[in-house]
Amino acid sequence: MNLMMLLEMASSAFGDREALTSDDTRLTYSDLFRAAGAAAQTYRAATVEHASILDVSSPAVPIGLFASAWAGIPYVPLNYRLTGDELDALLERVSPSYLVTEANRVEHLSHMVDTKTVTREHFLETSLDEASPAADWEWNMDPEEIAILLFTSGTTGAPKAAVLRHKHIVSYILGSVEFGGAAEEDAALVCVPPYHIAGMAAIASSIYSGRRIVQLPNFKADEWVALARKEKVTNAFVVPTMLTRIVDELEGEGCDTADLPHLRALSYGGGKMPLSVIEKAMEFFPDTDFTNAYGLTETSSTISILGPDDHRSAAASDDENVRKRLVSVGRPLPTLEVEIRDDEGKALGPGERGEIHVRGEQVSGEYLGKGSQLIADGWFPTRDGGYLDDEGYLFLEGRVDDIIVRGGENMSPGEIEDVLLEHAAVADVAVVGIPDEQWGEAVAAAVVLKEGHDASVASLQQWVKDRLRSSRAPERIEFEAELPYNETGKLLRRKVRAKLVGEE
């Protein structure tokens, strides 16, 4: 197994088909294959051990990804939003490396002696130059070789480098994508950053299916809508915050529908989706199939899926339990096993809350320098909290590290957030634990109200008390204009907590 196998199959089967659209650049599958070979030769000539990229999405991303697989070195996409010192620390960990970046960063990074730094323009010019020599060796098919290193967000301590071997990624693609299943006119709009697992998975799955990749380097809702219309995009993936802004953009246009007749499938994931947002989105995109995908870097992307039929049946149901599935992440992939376990590792039944564990061929659960984090029998503890309902639908409740311990009682922030989000006036909410002298921790909430709606602290507290035990009602509620999310849609709960305790 090797990622290059996916591109080789696509190039051999439909080489003249367009593979990539990025601004004025358009590449066929044959073009991409040849460019990957030239870039692989560049990597080999530089005698480096990693191929890194510090940049927004561009043709350099897929070229570099497949070239590294051909050259037999790991691909390392880096977060371009990190500070200079943070980037220096990560580059030290993957040196010696060949780094592709923006022109304005080259001078700053010139002090990294074991990093050969070039501009995106230089990398693309040499890779796409037909006179550049292509790789003249076969790529290694050892499935144990490292394909990609993805650094985690590092919310506590230094970022960890998640190890994804070729067997993990290829296993995920072969188990979830039909080879050549896309029509020639199909196009996937990719707007998530390349350092996110969804960005890597989108490239691999689109290539294997034969679907054209349309890149949007920096997400802006109006540009997303305009590009989707211009390129007649048929498939797209967004994180919840992106979909929220797209819905706001369409509302601002005064549209009844999105006017995107070609958009057949819209997937989302990476964070919790507010019920009000997905309901509005389904109204704006009445003929679009929605899919919620939950996954982790350590699991090579998707673990579970809430598919189009699930969305429609939940939205149309009068049964509260069925309708609630609209905010679930669906059922696990058939190639994976999922269990909910308590603190002692005991498997729990339907409706019982605990830590999500996952097992399967695509699961890595490994970090560079730290080894495998898999436990007995190959299970990976995700550190995500949640539960399965009686029909196997998975509900997320945040990180298990975010559990609030009040007077010895464990409370899930997600459970309280779900209740508050059912209130007609609440658009978004984050529940956290804050220090309390008597109870150890107290429940606090930051609430964003819907435009044109109002609610008092007392009324929201009573709302929770009426539906959960009174101890779960937030003792403190602050109203905010918006909540802090990162660019991949994850709630920055630590920032919420810091503001509520006055540390910001």
C-alpha cells in the first residue's frame, strides 16, 4: 500500500480528466502524476527526511503529498497561523526537511540550517516544468512507512505529531470511496486548511474517485458561494462555523434557496453543529444531500457518518428521540468498531455516557516519539466523551478532559449545552467548569442569543433545572456576541473558561 497507488490508478484510468482547479491553474490527472514525479526527484536530490508545507491550499499541496509518497518520506503540513517560535520548534522536530512556503516567509526561516526553504512559486515552477526530470524509481509499497505527520493543535502542552502510515490512509480510502465513482463533471470544493486531516482526506478521496478538486485558499462565505456557483461544484466539505457563515451570507442575500443547483452533496464535521444552523441549511439547500462526518487525525479521518437519509428522516420526524439525531454524528463506518467505556474501561450500554473508543485498520493512534497509544486488543481511546442511543447513533459531548466535577459529581458540558440549545432564544453556548471554593468547580455558561431574541439568566437557569437536575443549572451565565472557534471549527473552551474567570 502506498498513497501513490491511488494517483497512479487514476492517471492510468482517466489521465486526460481534469484533476485540479486552483485560481488560474488547471491540471489533469496525467499532469498531476508527472508533477509528483518531478517533485519526488527534487526531494530525493535535496537528501531530506521530510517534505513540509507551510502555506494555504494551492496545487503545491497535492503535488507535495503524492511526491513525498513517491520519494518515501513523510509529508508534514504545518499550521500557517502559528507564531514564529512555534513554527521553529516544529521544524526542528522534522529536520532535515524540504519546506515549501509563501515568499514572505523565506527570509525569516533562512536561519533553519537543516531546512531547505523554497517559495511555493519555485516549487510549482520546477514541478510543472516538462523539462524537469521525473522520478525514475518505483515507490515503496511497504504499508508500514509513514505517509503523513499531522501536528495536533496542542491546546495543552507541546503539539503531538500524529503518525499516519500508508496502510491507515489507503485502508480508509479503499473502505469508503468507489474507484472512478465520480462523473467527469463532478467537482469537490476544498476549503479546509491542508494541515487538517479533512484536507488530506479530501485530496486522497477525490483523486481515487476521479472527482476534480476545486481549491479555495482562504475561506470567506461570499467567496465560497461565488466559487461554488462558478465551478458548478457538486460536492463540498465545511466545518460548522463555515456553514454558519454560509447560511448568514445567504440570508443576507435575501435568498429563498442557495441557487446552487449542481451541489449534490455537502458534508460537514470537525465540531458541534447547532440544530438551528443545520435546519436552516437544509432549507437553503433543499436538493442537497447532507452528511455529518465525525473523525480524528489519529483515525485517518472519518469514524462515523450521519447520512442524507438520516438527515431527512430526523428533520421530518415528530418523535423527539429521532429528531434529536440531527445533532448526532450518525453511525460508525462498517469497517470500524465503536464502544463507550467508563473510567474503569467497562463497556457501557445505550444512553450511558463515557469515553468513545474505536478500533479498525484505519486507526493509527500513534504519535511520533511516543509510540502507539492503542490499548488492549487494538482499541484507541479518543478522549472524546459521548454515548450511543439504542439504534447505534453516536452523540458527542466534548472532550473527557472538559468534564466538570462539582462536589464529586461528574457533569458533561455537552449534556447541558444540548439542553440550552433547545431554548428558542439560544444560538450557541459553551459550558465550562470554573473554580468554586465550596464545590471545587461550578457550572458556568457563555451564551450567544439569536438575533431578535431575548432571554434572562434566571429563565435559562430554570430551563436547565426543568430538564436536568438542579445541580446542572449554570450558576453563572454570561451573554456574548460570539464564541471563540479555531479555523477548523473546534470550540476553544479554554478561552471561554479564561474569560469567565477573568484571566483573559
